[in-house]
Amino acid sequence: MVIPNVNFTNKFRRSSSLSTKMQSAVSERSPLLGEGSQSRQLTSSTLASAHSHPLAHHDDDDSAVWRKVLFNSHSTPGTESQNVAVKTLATVWHVFKVTLLSSYVNFLLIAVPLGIYAGENNWDSTTVFTINFFAIIPLAAVLSFATEEISMKLGETLGGLLNATFGNAVELIVSIVALRDGQIEVVQASMLGSILSNLLLVMGMCFFFGGLVNMTDSAGQGREQAFASATAQTTCSLMTLAAASLVIPAALSSVLQGTSDDGEQSHTILVLSRYTAIILLVLYVMYLVFQLRTHKNLFTGGPESPAASDVESATAVDSEDEEEPILSPWAAIGVLVVTTILVSICADYLVGSIDDLVEEAHISKSFIGLILIPIVGNAAEHVTAVVVAIRDKMDLAMGVAIGSSIQIALLVTPFLVIVGWIMGQPMTLHFEMFQTVAFAFSVLVVTYTVQDGRSNYLEGAMLLGLYFIIAVAFYASPASL
């Protein structure tokens, strides 16, 4: 959910600051968080009018106060009050206001209490699943916002580690709840679905829409968008390793069929999966050290398009300004804790309705886990990646798509195997054969697509086409699968 590469994030903040200064827009990171600039920047004509019309001046003051109360992201009247009750209420409202306006999808927060009420009062499973499905989408965006606010105070390394930890917190919470209920098939499908949605859907949309908007150069000739191919190839190598970690258990299971009883075969696959998970976690830690410490220069960006280079070079000084956190660290931590609790509650009701939903809607658990659940945790992040790609910032877009895939493949999935080990649940890396084949082919196609460091709308259409083929295949599969 959160952009895993802190250098990409810093560059995005600088670009956001630049765009704000050039276009008088609000923050890209929190697009609804206006700073009340229009209410504070009174023109000379407005001042003259205020002097001529005292009543109008009074109305303007009232309007400015209300704008500050409702929409100013940096201050709220009453937060500096000596009255403890007033200060507390104003501070709580300020945190709520800033959090609510941090993303366009937060209007869906109305579904959170409704989803909890529906689950608590045993509404039909389809309704409970649907409402809690939409409730978790804005909660994921809020979780991402709070994590970003905290990481901005921690510095580059600790901030990067925090982003790595909470980058896919929603998927992790939903999967742990499902694992507790013994929904191992749903957990496996949701992990694979998160990877495929990032590799194929998000990257495909970035290539497609970014390629369409930036199709021609200043001379009217066709052009391609550029990104750092070395970074993409490094991460794709890790994805290939992750694919191998799924192929090997599937291959071993096929070899063991007919040569040993089911109990011995399951035990062998379980042992292989658990030790493989430990190895993958160690490799992920090494990847973080490689990315954040020893070779972070490789992840600071690559060849940029002429348009992006021209804009940045024209305002090199301005682009060095970094966005400051809006919430205090303790307020951000409070938002993070409350949001995590709400995600856990909604996830509990969502997972609890899956079995009845499969029977009523006649769809497979694999389709729910592979296609539907990944949308819950990644919707806001997907929109961010596509918007950035349209603005010709392909290094950042690639960081979102591939970075999230790496987190799921090398951190979340093996961590869930360890959690299943602790819970006594037989969570393994032995996925269904079709899931494994789909993942392996997807990694292969993506690797060939990004190896030249360039993209266009046709490559995006191919990635999207592969994703929809896989989605249709799982939708058409029997509900018993």
C-alpha cells in the first residue's frame, strides 16, 4: 500500500512541491488537504473592498474562519487554547479532519460503521462481504497516510523500514484473520492475487495510460517512456526467485504422488515450505540493506523523459524542498492504531462471510482471493501509480508496482507461513498448479517487458490482457476449486 522505496517517495514529494508551486495546486500526496491558501491570500482589491464594506469584511472573516476549521490542514482554531477541553476537542477534530481529507476514497469511510453493524447483526453474507469490502478500501488509504506521516519523521533508513513493514499491512491483516479461520486457500490466492495485480494490472495501467498521454514528442514523433532498467531487472530477478519458491514445492508434490502416503507427502511439503520461508525472509532483509544502505544510488532514479527533465531543471532549487508531515508523530501513531483495529474488525466479518458467499454467488474461493481481496488493500496505491505514470514519472510508478510485489513475495507470504506454523495451521508454499503456472508466466512476461527500460501503451495493453485472461480463468473455474 505504501511506496516501499523511500528514495522514490522523497522524489515524489519534491515533485509534488514543484507541481504545487507551478500550478497552485494542493499536495499530490494528500490531494484534498488544501492549506487554505485561497482564504489567506487576499488580493489588494479584496482588501480595498473590505475597507469599503465593513459588513462584507465581517462576512469574509467568518468565511475564512470556517474554511480554516474545515479545510486547513496545518492549523485548526482552538488547538492552542488554554482551556483543556477546548484544546482536546480541537486537536481531535484537527486529526480527524486531516485524516478524512487525505484521500479521495475516504468518502467510503461511511461504510466502516455500516459494515461492522451488518456483521454484528448477521445480515446476509453477500451484503456483509460487500459493505466490508468497500469499508476496507479507505481504511487502507488512511493506514498508508499514517505510515507516511510517521516515516517522514524517522529519517531515510527507519522510514524505509517502516514503509517495508506496513506497506502491505491490510493484506497481512486480512490474511492472518483468514489463516486463523483455516481459510488457507483464500490466503494463498490473495497473496498471489496481490502480486499479479501489481505486476500485471497496475504496471499494465501505468504503461497503457502513461503511454497514451505521452505518446508523441515535441516533433510529433512516437516516443516511449523511460525508467531505470537496472532497478527493474534487479527486482524482477527477485520475483523470479519467488516464482521458483512456488514451483519447487509444486514439482516436489508431483514427484511424491504415488511414492508415499498423503500424510508423509504433506509433511514433506510443509517442512520444505517453512524452511524456504525462512530463506526468503533473510533474502528480503538483504534486499532492504541493498536498497536502503549499500546500493541506494541505484534506486534514486534513472533516465527520465525530456519533458520531466526540462521541468525539474527549470526549478532545481524548488525541487529540493521536501514536504513536511501534517500530523504530529503521536497523532499519526494514534491514527495508525485505530485504523489497524478497524481493519481487523472489518476483515473478520469479510472473511467470515466468504463460505456462504461462495455457495450463494457460485464463485470460487480462488477468484475471491486472487481478484477481489487484492483490490481492497491496493486501490488507493493503484490510482497513485497510474497518476504518476501519466505525469511521466515512470521510476516512481515502477517503484510502486514492483516494490509492492517484492514485499508480498519475499516478506508477507513467507511471514504467513511462519505465522501458520505458530498457529498450527498447515500454511505452505504449495499453491494450486494453475496458480503457480500463472504466476511463473506472469513474471516471465514482465521480465521481458521491462528489460529494455522503456514502455509504451502496447506493452501496457499486453500486461492488462494477460491479467484479464487469468481473471476470467479463475472466474470460470468451479466454485469447489
